[in-house]
Amino acid sequence: MELVDLQEKMFFFTLVLYLAGAVLPLTVRRGGRLPLTMGCCLGAAAGLSGLTLGVAGLFSPEPFTLSLGYILPGVELSVYLDRLAGFFLATICLVTALASFYSLGYMGIYPKRSTAWWAFCYNLFSLSMCLVVMVDNMVAFLICWELMTLASYFLVTFEYRHQQVRRAGFAYIVMTHLGTVFIMSAFFLASGGGGWSFADLAGGAGSLSGTARSLVFLCALIGFGTKAGVVPLHIWLPSAHPAAPSNVSAVMSGVMLKTAIYGLMRLVIDILGGGPAWWGGLVLAAGVVSAVLGVVYALMEHDLKRLLAFHSVENIGIILMGLGAGMIFYAWSMPVPGAIAIAAGLFHVINHAVFKSLLFLGAGSIYYATGTRDIEQLGGLIKRMPQTAVLFLTGAISISAIPPFNGFASEYQIYQSLLALSLAKVSVFWSMAGVLACAALALTGALAAACFVKAFGVSFLALPRSEKAAKATEPPLAMRAGMIPLAVLCLVLGVFPQVVLNPLAGVAGQLMPGPQISLPALFNPGLALLLAAVLASLAVLSRLSGGLRARRAETWGCGMAPDATMEYTAASYSQPVRRIYRSLLQPRREVIREYRLWPYFNYSIYFEERIRSVFNEFLYVPLRRFTVSVSQRWRCIQCGNINLYLGYIFVTLVVLLFYVR
Amino acid sequence: MTGSVLSAGGQMVFLMLLAPLVNGVIKKAKALTQCRRGPGVLQPYFDILKFLRRDPVVSVHTSWVTQLTPLVCLGAYLAAGSLIPLWGSQGVALGDLIALIYLFALARFFLALAALEPGSAFGGMGSSREMMITSLVEPVLVLGLFGLVLAAGSTDLGVLAGAGRNPAGVLAFIGLMIVTVAETGRIPVDNPDTHLELTMVHEAMLLEYAGRQLGFLHWAAMIKQLVLLVLLVHLFWPQPTGIPVAAALGLLAAKVTALGLVLAMIESVLAKMRLFRLPELMAGGASFCLLAVLANSLLK
């Protein structure tokens, strides 16, 4: 009783703080920095309070429920915080709180007048994400989902004066609404006219036919997949993330995509109770395709935030690989490996939230310091922004799945789950599928490492490639302070994965009742200790043999004085991979040389290489043409004559009267 | 716990001491097949000692990444090597096959970064090519190794001892041998003996290193080669149990040297391949590994 009381208070406290954080900055007139400070501090406080509530929900055996009254006749707005919701709530609040803190410094680059509007949208956005995972009613869920989409739309179009930003915002809102159509269809198909609450849906799901259930699943996969950025529904991500301010991208990529994962799990695993093995197989296949294509496209990008956006596609793919494996195990009635696979997928959810928001915030710091996101213009930042460099490198190592950081810890669990799929020996098909998915995951990891060597190496190492990069300085303390906890978490979650994995096994156990799951002992702490010990003893050895004593000299430049133009660029770094995957990427290059006397003595070369977006050309452009041509045909019924419209209303009325008679 | 720490530590010292010898033997064998006299088999020890005595010259554009990388490389390969149970069981498992693969990735990540740091085009070229080759090699490596995991039922390196001793193992061995050639930077993938800019991958990344740091990196590369060979021996040609440690070590050294001679033979009879022909070579390796996976899933 005590705990429930406390949780209720925490819930209202969080709600009020978020609402205050949204509304109060708007009421301040000409406050200078005051609206921003208010918005950020209240947002951070609300985030911390929500984090406590989420952690309590994750660990408490009994779900926390709270009724807030009826919003529509028959539609009760109530909060239901079970372990699954608690986990997602904690992840969301952790990232939004730290991003609020970071924004205190970062929003300084925008005009002060606009920050109140930003604070309003941002806090409303954070609140709506929290509510999405907490409500237990499909109507309320859809309302919160829509609120989340709208708030994030206004955040994406924050710099609406640029046409590019408006276009990105448009692509975002169109794609997510297309997704929402599928989500609504999925919910309505699942409800079949019964109650609106999730409990009612779950009760009625048993009586649905197999085809109807599969239809619900497919609609949910498409709808939530659009929000999550599953290939080929990902096209809004790489344009929306660079358009939004970096702190917003961090939250959108770090946690908003995860609400789609939550929705998929809630609807497909919790409400429908899983399905045949091909459902899981489809999720696994979607995951593999997203992971591999996401990282290949990421490697081609030179805009730091577009690059990170494609990595979100990749990581959503990795999460889906874990969930897909779990769903296959449930279909085979093997709850123990199923729970481990689901826990692995969820573990990657929090890990991706931590390292991806760290990287986006790092990209924001670079933008803050240099005014550019193009890594071809950067270089040498490790000397000018040493602390940001360490923080960004931590994120880069984590996302490349390198031990002892957290990306490795969760990808390790996903490897084990995929191997368990093979080792279950259900059929040759699934044995092969498991090992092939492992190979795809290895490919993804190797390409991600290549991509982050490129991203970190080109932007932070060697010589600055532009004046802007040469003049960069370390950004304000608040920005670094927002990133440090994330970097520490990258290491802590990598060294002690049990801290999160054990409760996550509990979450999976709640979704699919089975025997009590005890995870096998993990070696991660030992491995980290081993690495630390070896490195320490080698450092001592190297110190004994002369240590850092070294002569400094200029890099060898074949007899010429080296300068920034001799460095490898991002484009040249990714060229070998671009050439290998040229059938997919279809690069087109244009080279214009100018020379004197002899073609070997160039004095200027213009080089441009573009890759074709296969999905845009073969999927979206034909789809758009089709939609436009169909709409053109139908336009004739909209002639603007009021008598005709009155006629339509009359006909509709008559038809309806006949229908209800 | 103390026992396993001592055992892991001893294993690392063993790897550090044996690695130059194996490299020397391979070099000698290559020289003999090419009708040269070649340096003595102990030459790599002298080279390392010479490097370790010299202070490095580092580029003015570098930072702590360049300083740290030699230690990280050496440390990661040693840690990876200590995971393979060479003398019976280890007590506390500090990692498994997947950890071993990813410790290699740790070393590679830092080396590729350090190659970019001096700002020379050669380092960038080597770094970019290395990461490209890795993206081809890694899936094949995982396919080959996980095919054996299917046979053994676990990723635990102790359980995996001798996992390749079945008909499907022959296929996996061929696939993994191709991977080993690529990972050790040998012909036809890379050439360890030249700094010629058209062919170099691994050597290009070390180009700006000198003195003590270069010695560490060369040593690390030799240890990486040895760890891969030891892993192959462990999987396909396991050590007998219950023999004295000294005998086990001698036997292991003999087996590893035998495998090294195979590498030397491959290097002597083949020509360097064009960089963009590598996908074909790796596709070949992948097919062998895939057949091994198929055979293992059909057999059980």
C-alpha cells in the first residue's frame, strides 16, 4: 500500500513538473534566458522523477494502476505501469532528463525569443512519450501517440525558416501518419468492437481467427515499423534528424523510436500473446535487412547527423533481431530461451538509447563549436575539444560493439539468442537462419566500426580541414555535464550487464509466463578486469622501458610539407565499401579536371559522387505518382459549388438512414 | 580464482615469448621456398629488442590516441589469447568465442584510428582498406566458427576443443584458413614484407610509428597471428589432456609451427590479389563455411 501511494504521488509530481515546464516558459515575457532555464530545469526534474517512477515500476512485482476518470463516454483514462512500461518509462526519462540538462547550454545558439516555444514543445513531447507507455487504453494510446507526433513535428521544424527543414518536417509527418493509419487499423481489428482498454483487447484476442490475428500483426509491424524506422519505411529518419536541433534528435533517436518497439511488443506479444513462428521470422528478417542496409547507408554519409540517423535504422534492426528470435521461441513454446532473447532485445533498447543520445549530443557539441555538421570540414578537434572527444569516442566504441562497453554486452546476448535458435534443432531451415543472422550481425558490427572510425577519425583526429574547425573551442559545461552520465553508463552497462538484464528477464517473464528464469553467469566483469589488468601491466612495462619519452616531428609527406588537403577524407575513406556495394548504392560520379599542357599536371579537380536512394526511386516515387494521379481523377467531385456539397450531405444522410434502419 | 589468474598470466607470457619464433620460422620457410637463405629464425626477437630500446618519433599532429594504441593492440590480443584454454580447464571463464572475436575488433578499431591521426594519406589508405577487408572477413569468420558451435553446442572455448573433428570440419577448416590468411595480413590479401603503397594495408597503418611503439605493434601483430593459429589448433587438432605442462607446450609449439608452415606455403605459391578481387575470395571462403554449417545442421 505504501509503495502504491508513493507511486501515485510520483506520477502526479512528474505530470505537474512536465506541464509546468511546458507552460511556464510561455508566460514569461522578455525574460532573456529565463524561459530556457525554467523549461530545462523543470524538464530535467520531471525526467528524474519519472525515472524513479519507472525504476519502481520495473522492480515492483505488482503493476501500478491509477484511474484518472473518463475522457470520452466509455473511454477511461487510466495509468497502468507494469514492468514493461516501467522499463520504457525509465529509459525515456533518463534520456530526456540528461538532454534537458544539455539543452541549457546548447539552446544558446538559437535566438532567445524562440526558446520558450522550444521548451513548450520539448516538455510536452517528453510528457507524451511517458504517457504513451503508461496508458492502458487504445484510444488514449492513440491520442498520446498523436500528441507525441505533433510535438516532435514542431521540434523538427524548429528552424522552419529553412526550406530544407520544412521539407523534412513534411516527410516526417506524412510518413508517421501513414504509420498511424496502420496502427489504428491494427487496434480496431484487434478490438473487434469490444472494449477499448488493453485488458479488453487481450480478452477478446483469443476469439479472433488466425487470419485476423495475422492481419493485426502485419498492420502493427508496418505501423510501428514506420515510426521505428524499419527498412524500407525508414526514409523520414535521415531527413528529420539533421533538421531537428541536436538535443531533439538525441531524444527522438534515442527514445522516441523505442516507443514504437514498446507498441509492437505490447500489441503483438502482450495483447495477442504471440503467434506462429513466421511472425517472429518476419520480425527477424526485417531486423536483418534494416541492420545491414542501415549501416551500409550510414557509411556513405558525411553529414554527421544523417550518419547517426542511419545508425538508428541499423540499431532498431538489431533490437528487432532479438525480439524476432524471442517470438520464434514463444511460438515453439520454449519460454526460457524466448525470455532471454526478449531480454537481449530490450537490453539493446536501453543501450542504444544511451549511446545514441550520447553521440547525437556529441554531434550537437561539434555543431555548437564549429557551426557545421559536415565531417569533411572538421578535423583535429581532439586538440581543441579534448573532453568532448573522449565522450564522443566512448559512444563510438559502444555503438561499434567493442568490449567492454555496452553495445558489445547486448549484441553478445543477441548472438547467443540467435545461436540458441540454431541449436534448438527444430529444422534445418531455422538452424541455417540463426547462423546466417549471426553472420549478418557480424557484418553489421564490422561496418559500424568502419563507420565510426571514419566519423571519429575524420572529425576529431589529424589536421583541421577548415577555418571553423581550427577555431573550435570546448562547449559550455552544461553540455558536457549532460553527456558525462551517458558515457559512464556506456561503461557501467557494459561491465555489469546483470544489473539490467536480470530485471529484463523479469519483464520477459511477465509477458510470457514460464518458469523462473535465471540468466547464466556473465563474464563481462571478468573480461573488463582482465583487459584493465593487461593494459595496466603493459603501461607499467612501457613506462619502465622509456615511457612517453619521444621526439616530435612533422608527418612524412613524401618530401612536401603536409597539410590538410593530403589527409584522407570521409569520401575517400568509404570508397572501398562504396565500390563493393555498388550494385546496391549505384554511385554516380562526376569528375571535371583542368590541366595545363599534359593530363598528369592537374591544377584543379572537381569531384562529385552521389548515391541513389533505391527505395526512393523504386518505391516512393511510383507510389507518390500513383497517389497524385488517383487524386487528380477524384478532384472532379470537388467543384466548389455549394449546392453540390449540400447534395452530397443529403445523399449521405439518406444512405445512413437506410443503413441504420 | 588465483589459479586462473596465474594460468591466464602464464599463458600470456607464453604467447609473448613464442610469437616471434613462429614468425621467424614462417619467414625462414618462405625464404627457403624462394631459394633465398633468409634471416635466422630468431631474427624477430632481435628486431623487437632493437625497437624497444629506441625512443619513438611521433608526428606533431597526434594525441593520446597514438600513444595508447600500441598498448591497446598488444593488450587486446593477449587478452584474446588468454581466453583459449591451453592447459586444461581455466576455472573462471573470462570470455568465450564471441568475446575473442570482439577483442580483435577492439585492437583493430584503435589501430585504424591511430592510422588516421598523423594526417598522412598512406595511413588513411591503410585504415580504410583494413576496415573494408574486415567487413568482408568478419561474416565469414563468424559463419565458420559458429558452424563449429553448432557441432559443439556452446560458445565456451573449453567445450569447443576439437569441435572441428568431424567431416564438416574439413569444410570449416578451409574457410577459416582463408580467413586466417586475411586476418594475418598475408598474400594474397595483404603483403607483410612491403611498404609499397599500392599493396599495403597493415604496414600502411604503422607507417608513422617508430621506435618502441613500432616494436609493440609488430609484436602485437605476431601475437595476433599466433592466437589465430592456436585457435585453429584448439578447434581442429586439440591437445591431449593429462600430459605435463612442458610437454603440452612443446606439442602446441610444434603444431602451431606446422600450421605456420602451411601459411608460408600458401604465401609462396600465390600472387597478391587485386584489392577489389577480395570479395570473390571471401565469397569462396563463405561458401565453404556455409556448407559446413549446413552439414552440421543436417548431421545432428
